[in-house]
Amino acid sequence: MLKIIVCIKQVPNTDNVQFDWKKGALVRKGIENITNPDGLHAIEQALAIKEQYESHITAITMGPPQAEETLREAYALGVDNCVLITDKRFAGSDTYITSKILHKAIKHLGNFDIVITGFETLDGGTSQVSYQLAEFFDIPHFTQVDRLEISGTSVIIQRLYGHEYQKVKTDLPMLIAVKKELNSVRHARLIDIKVSFDKKITILNMEDIGGSAEEYGFSASPTKTLEGEVVRHKRKQERFEGTSVEKIEKLVGKLKKYGIIKY
């Protein structure tokens, strides 16, 4: 049986967010939270593998106690087990420390065959965690996976590589980072949503994964925000006068000027 770990994250809805420039972090208090979209597509990837190969899926997230909501959604979609990594001493961790915590938590859970993550998050957009996590485990990392064939401990992966498809053979364990373009997320059934609230969520803290408070959180994170600014894009409007042919010629000239078209 394949053991699949899916890393997901609860993020603030970016329609209305504020930024704390002193801490270099989003202000999360009072903001509506959602499951990061790429994480939902990571769950869908895991479920697709389970439909083809006998598998056990564990969804894992790091965050405050309220991140349990994201795990309930994962249960409703069809995962088998859920784990919440939560500890005030982890607050303010950057992507490197977050990857370190996830690495220790997954090791605490035991052996695995496949780790699946989203490619990036709405609240960070760095796309760093999957790569760093793969480095911590010293396992292959793949993106843009279109299809995979598993035989024993070997996997043949078909992935989109530019405008071509690339086939790669590797051994388990491995990590896959999923973008939202990869698949369509299924809808949870009402009965599964109801049952999800009765299922157990395993809680892990610093004592469970090991280490000291000095290793985690904002103070241990090597990433520091030196300064920031609010960038507002102002659109410039330009009207072309003349006949239809003259307007088209002027438009084409502008597009060539700014390198949008080259012929």
C-alpha cells in the first residue's frame, strides 16, 4: 500500500488583506481563511493516485488551531487521516523553517512513498517549500506531472516540459508539487462534509517533533523583511483617431514599440 502525505495550508482570502511592515507578515486577525487553492489540487492528485493504486492518504497542515477547518475540508474530499502541526513557538516561521518543521513532522509519522504539495500559496507566492522539503528528505522533486505509472518502488513520470512531454524514471520516495492547472478538484458530498466533523485530527507540537524554541518561529527564520511598499498600478488610456485602417496601423505601431509583437 502506498503511503501518501499531502501538505496543505490555510491562507487568508486575499480579497481583503493588510500587511504588518514591522513584522514583515500578513495581518491574519479578523480575515476570512480558505484552503490554499494549490493545496486542494494536491489533494485531488493524491485521490487520483488512490483510485489507481491502493493507497493511504494523510493530509498535514501547519498553523494555528483554526487551521483544523482546512483539514475538515480534506476529510470531506476523501483523505484517510489528518494531522495538525500547531504551536505558538512556530509562529512567524519563514519558508525554510516551515519546511524544517514539516520535515520533522512527516518523519515523526513514519515512512512514506509520496509527498504531494501545492506549488505556491496565496499568502506567500514564493514556491519554495516543496523544493526545500525535498532537499530536507533528499528525494526527487517533480512539477507539472501529467501521468505516473508505479511498479513496486519504481515510478515512470510523464511531465509537461515547456511545450513537450518528458518521461522520467525514478524510485520512491519522491515529492510532487501541484499547480491548479493540473486537474479539476472534485466537489465534496454533503454526507462527507457532515461526517468530516466526527473524524479525529492528530495534533503535533514542538515536543512531538523535537527541537527547541530557538530553532523555530520568527527569530530563527533567516528571511527578514527590510522594507516594503504598497504598489498601485495606474492604467494609462490612449485613444487612436482616424479611419479604421489608420487606428489599426497606430495600434500595431504601439505594440511593436513596446515589444509585444515583433513583426
